[in-house]
Amino acid sequence: MAGNSFFDVLVIGGGQAGIPLAHALAQKGKRVALAERENLGGSCVNFGCTPTKAAIASAKLAQMARRAREFGLRIPTVEVDFAAVIERARNLALASRRRLEEGFAGSDNPKLLRGQARLAGRAENAFRVAVGAETIIAGQVVLNTGTRSVIPEIEGLREIAFLDAGNWLKRTELPRHLAMIGGGAIGLEMAQFYRRMGSQVTVIESGDQLAGHEDRDVADALQSLLAAEGIAFRLGTSVKRIERREGGITLRLGGDGSAALDVSHVFVAAGRRPNTGDLGLETVGVAMSEHGIVEADERRATSVPGIWVAGDIRGGPQFTHTAWDDYRVLLSQIAGDGKRTTKRIVPYAIFTDPELGRVGLTESQARRGGHAVKIGRFAMKHNGKATEIGESEGFIKVVVDARSHALLGASVLAAEGAELVHCYIDAMNAGASYDVIADAIHIHPTLAEAVQSAVTAIA
Ligand SMILES: Cc1cc2nc3c(=O)[nH]c(=O)nc-3n(C[C@H](O)[C@H](O)[C@H](O)COP(=O)(O)OP(=O)(O)OC[C@H]3O[C@@H](n4cnc5c(N)ncnc54)[C@H](O)[C@@H]3O)c2cc1C
């Protein structure tokens, strides 16, 4: 079984866990291969985090330019060159992917194998895996194959050239009126992006609030801010049917499809589905949930010893930073002391403007969990720096345990909310009570003063 086709570890998928793990395991002396069927960097680099945040930066600049008069400046017209905005985002993604490719250039360990990987049963104490036309043998396998867009079964949807997270970066035509199907993180970020580029945008969400995991007051405030920019919302309704008509598309909404919405384009942001159906997991008996999530314990071990899982396909939070932390867990499990697990505090953000930075429990989760809850709330319009820079929208909401003074969670809907929330993240990781933040000195004038103001407002 020795030779060129044997590897101690095969990583399937060059996503946010797989690439650093392949390099780190090779440095630890393992013979490692990484199989990638498309582009190194996966969702985050090629069409997710990197290009969306680049595009959002263009949208922010356009918005600030439109507000120039408020700051005593004259920018007579703000013209959006949409193709150039997309090209900038594409180039940043490409540069990022190229850096990852350089990391494998001429490298025999870790070795990059190009092609679709599929498990093909066991080979003594190892696994047989087809990668493209080759078959290799791997002592251990790490699955990091990521997700793709859920495409809902809507009559007529597949007959139109809809946009989604996977293809938006290929489209250089600015939609006149975009229907966004889905009011979660991707839907909201992209809705605001297209709106600020100049599209009319309508968000359609089957739930009765946006960002369904958030507290109602936070979600409603975010909706109001987006509505103030001219984004329309249809909540509590879904798309029944899509019809093509002369010069556009008609969406039939509601249970009976009686309400009509005329648009020019449709963007589907209805969730993500694991890329696990074609991985051959059944050939070795890896357990999966009915939605294709690979079942794993807190070490990221699957039901089959020697097969591990990382990133979005293991269920739970689907973020780059959680995938990246899976790499640290797996490095510890495969080539370390085995102490690191996924017992961790997971923060995240919705990168609208203002951003929603989040960590820990929402108020409703904390109450359902039986905590004696106290809330601290602070409106950003009372923060000096926020008013000075003209970004005083939003508020901070801190959830604490009244008895222990433990920080349970925070929602920071504010300019730089995704940055500010790190004050709470670090305090929570340190096990510090909210008094630590209340007693600290924060620099004036900063947005971070509001982080402190919110805990001093706890009542
Ligand atoms: C539009 C969008 C915006 C996002 N923005 C953010 C953000 O701002 N912040 C954040 O934290 N997260 C964001 N995410 C989520 C983030 O991109 C993912 O959580 C992250 O990429 C982790 O993915 P992963 O490592 O599990 O897999 P991926 O990054 O998807 O990588 C999986 C890789 O596996 C390859 N592959 C799949 N099957 C096979 C096979 N059989 N053989 C070989 N290769 C295979 C794929 O080609 C892909 O390269 C965003 C996602 C999207 C879609």
C-alpha cells in the first residue's frame, strides 16, 4: 500500500478548514493530499465573504458619496459603473485564490490533486478514494466539501436565469428590479448591495421577520433601516409560481398565487445545502442526517473512525471562522494532544450597513434557557463618535444573567458592529462578568464607548 498513491491524510475540499489543515499536517510530518474539484478557497474566497464584502464596500462608498452634502461637500452626481464594481470584487477574489494556489505550487507535501473526490470503500486499515481518474489510498480522510445554494421547488424558477450566491459574480448587468427570495444574512447583504447600486429591490421572506434567528426588536430595527433606503419587504409570504412575460418576470405570491410582483431579476438566497450526496459516504458507512449533514462529535469525528469532518457540512454555524476553527480542532485531534474540541463561543455578523455583530444568546434564547435575564440597551445616536462621523443609526443590546453578572450575549446593530462585538466576544471567552467592561476605560471619542455604555445601562 506504500508508494505515490498512499497518503496518511486526504483532505477532500479546499475550503476554509481544508487548506490550513493540509499545510499544518504536512508540517507535522504527515504525508498529505488535498483534493479540490473546482477552485481553491471554496465559497468564502470565490463567491462568498471576499467578493461580497468587496462589493459591499463599493456600495458603502456610493452611499456616503450620495450623503456628501450632510458633510459639507459637493459631489454633484454619483455614477455607478456596475461592471467595474463586479470586476473589483472578482479581482480581489482572484488574488486571494492565487495566493492559495501559490501555497501548493511545486509542493509534493501537501500535494494538490485536481478533481472530484469520491470514497470507494475500504482498503485494509485505510480508505480507497477516487480523485478524478486516479484512485488513492488514505489512512485518514477529512471531509470539507462545503455547501451550495438551496434552490426551492418553485414552478417556473428553473426556466429563468436566476441569480444566486454561486453565480452573482458572473453577472455584470445591473437588475432594474430585483426580487430577493430569502431574508437571511446573504439575502439582506445582497439586497442592500443591489439597492445601493441603483436597483429597485423587494425582499420576499416566508417567515414573519427578517433574520429569523435574531430577537424581534433587532430584526425589526434592521428592517426599518433597510426600508429607509427604499428596499421593499414582503414578509410571511412565499413565491408560488414564476412566469416570464414580455420584458420581465412576474412572481405569483402567497398560498394561491393571487398577489403579483413584476420584477426584472430574481436572486435566490434560501439557504445552503451540503455537498455530500456524491461523496460515496455510503461506501464506508459515514452517518448523515436526512439533509446531508455529516454527523460528528465535538472532536469532529464522524461515525467512522479515521474519517473526520470540517466546515459547513458538519451542521451548526456555517461561517468561515468556524470552519477555520475546525482546522485547529482537527490538527489537535489528528496530530496533536487531542484536547481541542468544538466547545466554543461562536460569533457572527450580518454585513449590512449598519452591521449586525452578534455573539451568544439572544434575549429570547436566554429567557427560554431559564436565565434571570437583564438587558442593557444603548442607542448609537447617543454615542459621540457615531454622530461625529454621521453613522448614528442602530443600537446595542446586551443580555446578561442578573444573578452571576455573566455576559450571555450581545447584538450590536451599529456602524462597525461586526468589529465592536469583539469587546463582548473576548470578555465572554475570558469568562469575565459585565462589570469588567463597565469598570474599564474606553477611549473617547470611539464607537467602542457605546460597548461600555450598553453595559452601564443594564437594568
Ligand atoms: C454569498 C456568501 C457570503 C458569505 N459571507 C460570509 C461572511 O461574510 N463571513 C463568514 O464567516 N462566512 C460567510 N459565508 C460562509 C462561508 O463562505 C463558509 O462558511 C465557508 O466558506 C466555509 O466553508 P467550507 O470550508 O465548509 O467549504 P467551502 O469553502 O465551500 O469549500 C468546499 C470546497 O470543497 C470542494 N468540493 C466539494 N465537493 C468536492 C469533492 N467531491 N471533491 C473535491 N472537492 C470538492 C468545493 O469545490 C469547494 O472548493 C458566506 C457564504 C456565501 C455563500
